[in-house]
Amino acid sequence: MSQLIRSVLDSIFASQAWNSIFRHGIPRDRRTRVMAVMSNLFLHLHPVAVRKSGIRLSFTWCMGGLTFFLFLAEAITGVLLMFYYRPVPEYAFSDIIALRSHVTLGVLREIHRWGAHAMIIAIWLHMMRVFLTGSYKPPREFNWGVGVILLVVTMLLSFTGYLLPWDQLAIWAITVGSNMGKATPFFGMQGPFTDMVMLPGGVPLVTTKSDAAYILLAGTSVGENALMRFYVLHCIALPLAAATLIAVHFWRIRKDGGISGPL
Amino acid sequence: MAAGISTLASGGGGELLTGPAIDAFKDAVNAMSVPEVSLPFFFMPVFILMLVGYRQWTKPLVAGALLVVFCVGYFGSMLIDRDYLAILVKPDNVPITIMLLSVSGCLWLAFRQAALNDAKTKAGLPITDEAADTKVLVWPDLVYTELICIVIASAALLIWSIGLPAPLESPANPAGPPNPSKAPWYFLGLQEMLVYFDPWMAGVILPGMIVSGLICMPYFDTNPKGNGYYTLAERKFGITVWLFGFLILWVVLIVFGTFLRGPNWNFFGPYEYWDSHLQVPLTNINLSDYFWNGKELIGFGMNKALPANAMVRELPGILFVAFWVLLLPPMLARTVMRKRFATMGAARFYIMAIHLVVMGLLPVKMVLRWLLTLKYFVYLPEYNLNL
Ligand code: HEM
């Protein structure tokens, strides 16, 4: 039996197809292990060798990696959810109900929702570990800045997604949040100094139909335009922004000399 | 939330453990949990002890005992109070429990290693040993660790998702806001700040300055030590300020906002029933009232009608804010932060100092609210400018 498996495996490893995909043998010795990392686009995010202190779990808590894992999990379940969900008030709520009862593997929405909460927690913890190890100090100042923008984008992703189920929890949570827009200095109807923003001749520039909250919601309250706007932000704009920034973030980790460690 | 509230409306009863001793305990905890007691007399001392005693409490046995005490109090309370149970198990509140536990666990990991590292440094030993400094191949050492993490994380996420249904309430009704209306929990620190500041501050300026402050932080911190390893002794100032912001002004405020704020944003102790008919009279008083009318309010000072001119009326508040934001930074530069000022240069120092004093404005406003029921330093509704 084991003879048979061995010979099947050997013929697979010797085949033209296998060798066109993996241009090295089984990673068993130093040369093939180095090749395994170098000749794979995804593994190639890593250097071939790293300092042991940097990859100790007690050092990074694997929190950056976990954040990335959750981002991928969100992307995959998010695409699946998009098959079943229509971002208009008539359908949004009932589509969410249908997800639970009609769709095989009815925990899709659960994975997506709890994954989002978990990602928020993981990114805070990642930031805390980067802070407490002083890893934002030179030469990594810029990558810390990229991280902060990622933090904002991640929180906005969660925030825009919160509206989509179109239930009471959703619209009122988003109402509380977007009401802040109304209070923006200079640009919000209820904010300080907004009266001073005017065209020559005293025509007010900021009105209920042009203030910061209106731009966010495409309306004076959370309605169908806001739902569409949040949907597009949530499914397209913000994920693209996050993916781009994550690419920069990872590239900079390597350019800055890999994971930090005592000098 | 509707489901949560309807459970709460039961008004307690049916707990597993009851009795006069437990009632007395609940009343005491409820009374002590109000922010003006718990922040200065519980959370701040715990925070300071965490920093000062990091060599002691991080010892595995001590930390384990602390964890047990925390869990008994946090989860055990579910047995003695229905209202507490209802809040804690509300689906969207479950992540907060996970957050609190994981932040605590990670703080332990960090401070434990800081204690060990600082002891080595003190003894003149290098922090890393040879073994840690050697290079290892990414395949297999890192790739396998990552694989194991992915498997564990997937399993955890699946179990969580199968075990806890995502919340869905009644369909959106633009005419019927729930009371209280709450933002998602990770923004509740900001919503809680609305108690102390108007939306333009709590919702726009403060979050904006949190982001700008974080981005600029690597340029504020000119201390070259502690780069790439856990330490406290070598970075006391930076770590204290940052953790004060994160733990006290962010995490603790989230706990207040989610667990302890009920209808009309009234404060309720952890074992208190969220009574939506409760009316809390607001007696908040502006700084200008105190200034012009102090005789009547606190027994000394002037006894005048408020000046008709808004700018004159608010002059004391405007002067205070101008002092706080414009004068305090240069005063710091000339006194306690003289060295920092010299190494950083003027521009960098003042950007940092502005962030520090604005952050400090929040605790100052909190204390003044508790002591004097102060509402606004500056009250200029004519310009929507209340601070
Ligand atoms: C979507 C969000 C993010 C992802 C996927 C991510 C991912 C990662 C990963 C995988 C690492 C490698 C080391 C580790 O796992 O700790 C890392 C390092 C780093 N991250 Fe992030 N991160 C994110 C957000 C942030 C945030 C919010 C910050 C800070 C505000 C930040 C700052 C840094 C810095 C400075 C490093 C280098 C640390 C070192 O060399 O020790 N990142 N990130």
C-alpha cells in the first residue's frame, strides 16, 4: 500500500505539471526551503530568513497577522453575502432574514459580523503591541502612520457595514454617528462658525442640503441614499483602500528591516 | 436593542442568588460605579498600580489570581443580577467582554516581558540571548506558526459564529428611535465624551486629534530607548501618556457607554434596572454664571446680572481656554519640559503640546463637572460654539 502511494506521489512530483507550478522539490533542505519562499508570490511577502526574536509569539502575539487573516475572511464572506443582499430599503432587511433561513451554511452573516468585531479588537491589540515594543521608532515611523490610516479605514469599514442590515439597531447607530457630521466646524449646519462660510454677497454656502452630514448621507437623515452610499463605500471603496494600504504596510515592514528587535 | 430592553423591563427578579447581603453589595457597587467615584477612586488607582507595581503583579501566580478575581466578579455577577446578565449577553456586547479579556491578557504579556527585560538591563545584561538573535528560515519556522494561527483563528471564529447568532432587530423605522440610541460599541468612547463636550468637540475635533496625534506620535517621542523590546523603565513618560489615553479615556469610557448608560443617557450602576422614566434634573452651570454670579451660587464673588454682550459675558471662559491652549504649551516649554523642548525644536514641540493639552482638557472638564456641575467654559450659542 505505502509502496503504491509512494509511487503515485513520485510520479506527481516528477510530472511536467507539478514542476511547472513549483520549481523546486519538497522543502526539506536549506536550498529547497529558500526556494519555496522565494518562488511563491504570497510567501515572498516574507524574507527567506528572520531573526528568531521577531517571530516569537510572545513578541508579536501574531496580532498583525491575525488582523490580516480576519481581513481576508471578511473579504471572502463579504463577496458571498453580496450574492444575497440588495442595498435598497425594500429588500435589505428581508434579504438578511432570508440569509439565515434559506442559504446553506446559514452562519455566513455571523462569520462576517463577528469577524468584523474581532478585527477591530485585533487591530487595537496589534497597535498596542507595536506601541509597547517601541516599534514605531526610527526607522518605522512611516509604517506606524500607514497603520493609523489602516485603523481608521478598518473602523469605517465596520461602521458602514453596521447600516446594511437595515434594522433599528443599524439606522439609529448610524444616525448617532452621522449626527456628528452636522456639528463639524465650518461645514456642518449645527457646527461652530458655519454662518461665516458664505459666498460674496452673503449667500450661505453651507445649508442643510450641502453640509458635511448631507455629503455623508446623501440626504438629511439616514435613508435609502445613505444605504446605497454606505453599501458602495463598504463593498468597494474602503476594501480597495484597505488592500492598497496593507500592501504598502507589508512592503514597508521589509524595507524597514523586518520585524523590530533589540539592537 | 429592543430585545435587550424588553428583558430589562422585567426589572430584575428571578436571580439565582438573592439575600440581604447580596442586595447591600449590589447597592454599594451601584453607588460606587458612577464616573465621579469610579474613575478617580478605582480606575485611576488601578492604572497607577499597574504601572508602579508591574514587577509584582505580572508574576504568573499573582496575575493568575487577579484573573480569577476579575472573572468571579465579572461573570459571577450574572448570577446575582438579571439586569446585569441581560446587558452582558446582548449579542453586540459580547465582543466587549472579549476585548476586555484580551486587552488584559496582552497587557500582562507586555508588562511581564517588560519586567524581565528591565531586570536584565538593570543587572547590565543584554536583553537578547544568542538563541533569540540567530536567524531562522521562514519555511518552516514562520510559515508553520502562521498556519497553526490560521487554523486556531478559523476554528475560534466558526465556534463563535455558530454559538452566537448575529443580532437583528425589528426593521428600520425612521420615526421610532430606540432609547437609548447607541453608536457601535467601538465608538462609544466618543459618544460617552458627549456627556462632557458638544458634538463638534466629542465627534469631530477630539477624534480628529486622536488620529493626528497617533500619526505624529513617532515624531513626538524622541526617546531612542526601548526600540524593539518590551520595557517600562526606559520609557516611563511615553507609555504612561499613551496607556492613559487608550485604557482610561478609550476603553473605560466604552465600558461606561455600553454597560452603564441607559435611557436618556442616564447613568445606571451595573446592577440597576434601566428605568426609562427616570428623570435626572440637570443643574449644569456655565463658567460665566460662576464668574458673574458667584455670590449666589457658591457664596463668594460678584453678584451681577450676566452682561448683555456675549463676548464680555464669556470673557472669563475665553481667557481660560486661551490660557489652556495658547499659554500652557510655552509655559511647559520653559519649565517641566525644558529638555524636551530643546531636543525637539519649537515647531515639533508645540504640535505635541497642543495635542497633550487638548487631551488633558477632557479629564479637566470631567473633574469640574463632578465638582461644580460645570457645563461650559465658553457658552456662545450665537455661534454654536460651546466648549
Ligand atoms: C489592517 C490592519 C493591519 C494589518 C493587516 C497589519 C499587519 C501587520 C503585520 C502582519 C505586521 C508584522 C508583525 C506583527 O504581526 O506584529 C505588522 C507590523 C507593523 N504594524 Fe501593522 N497591521 C495593521 C494595522 C496597523 C496599525 C493600526 C498600526 C499602528 C498604528 C500598525 C503598525 C505597524 C508597525 C509599526 C509594524 C512594524 C512592527 C515591527 O517591525 O515590529 N499596523 N503589521
